[in-house]
Amino acid sequence: MNLKTFLIVGCIFSACAKKPPHVKSSSDSTKSFVEVARQEFNLSPLGQGGSFSNNGVDALYADFSFDGEVNEEEAKTLLFSVTDRFLNYANSDRSLKPFLNIYPLSMSQMSVSIAFLDKNKNPRSTLAQIHLFDGKIFYSHYDKEKKAYIAYRNEAFPLAYSLRVE
């Protein structure tokens, strides 16, 4: 078998490979939460998933877009609400819990971003994205030339922000 045939056959088999249980559970949970966020917060999903090690789940992420303009305070309130719901959703998911390397998950194991789009589905010229990552909130504008979100300010996520496990 030549190398090209070997690579093609390998790709076919790897595409059909069964996900490990911790990856499947994480994927199922985050996909399910995305639907909750769509209904409860009128957000459109852009991507979701997790970070893995030792056959377990280390962290979860979800990225969304929102059609509309908001100020920083409104964006922060929306981010808090979505993150709170996501965190409690994940910590309450019985099929995910056995795979969590840290239980309960906290804000430091979550990443949530919300992009704010105009009527043409382009990033807004003012606040274009808010993102919770590594315990910090990043406020970004969109650089059209670089085609990238550029953080112009960040702040620590409030440690006093309490979350419940349902």
C-alpha cells in the first residue's frame, strides 16, 4: 500500500472513530446548553467544546453571537447571565459530572464569548465582543484590516460573584 492510500484509509477510519466517553459527554452537554442559550438569551451559537486531560474534562467553552448593539454594562450583564446558566448547567449534568477533573466547575474553567453583530451580520464598530477567559472579562473592538477582535480593556471577573449548583 502506498503512502497516499494509507493516508486516505487512515482518514476514513479516524473520521468514523468513536469519541472517548469524556469527549462525548462534554460535547453532548455543551451542544445541549447552546440550545438553552438560543432560547433563553436569543444567542446564536458559533462554537462550543471542552479542554481535556487524563480522560477527563478540564474546562468548557461556548461562543455566541448576538444581533444588536449593547453598551458595556449590558454586555457584562448578559455575559454574567449566560456564564452563570452555563456553569450551573454543566455542574448539574449527571452524565458530565463523572468526567469533570474539577467539580464543581468554577469560572476559571469556563470560557464564554459573545460577539455583537449589526443587521448585516458584521461585527459592530463599537463594542464588538465580550469574552470571559481565565477569570477575566475582555472587551474588544473589531479590526477590519486584521480581521480580528482586539481587546481594548479587561477586568477581573468578580470573585464575590456566587453561583449555585442545581
